[in-house]
Amino acid sequence: MDIIETIKEQIASNRILLYMKGSPNAPQCGFSARTVEALMACGERFAYVDILSNPDIRATLPEYANWPTFPQLWVNGELVGGCDIVTEMYESGELQALIKEGATAPAAE
């Protein structure tokens, strides 16, 4: 399976997916840490991919997503954005609604 197919499969099979540096318990950058904090505060489970241990994904995802930076939050197959967007959405209450909806929606196909 080529790397684009792997990325598509990850996005399709996880309702809430975070591409980040490190893991939720041990983020490897401040942006990933802030994004995880906002996501965890929403109270729903989410999947993650550590791009530091997946260099092919790290190299390919920005082009695929047309989004140059990490972390990247995907909900129901759609790119939500990075740290700033996620943080702003959390502060406004939009993220909680999106994550709750994402957790209960059927998986993207």
C-alpha cells in the first residue's frame, strides 16, 4: 500500500484523528500539546498518528491535506486544522460540538 493510500485509510477508519508530534501522553512539541489538551477536554476518544515515528506520513500528509504544518486534526474525513484553529474552536465552544458529533457519526467512507 502506498503512503497516500495509508493516509486515506487512516482518515477513513478513524472518526477523530490527530496527526501530531509524539503521543497524547508525551507530546513532542508545544503545538501538539495544546491541541491534545483541547481535544482531551472534549471528553471523547480519538486516534493519533505520531508523525515523528512515521517519516513518510510526515513528508506526504502536508501535500495531501494542502496544510503545511502539524498537528492536523481530522474529524469524519475532513481536515479541521492545526493548533491555532483547534484552540480557537475550543475557546468558542465549537470544538466540543464538533468532537461530540464526530464521535457519534458513522465512520467516513
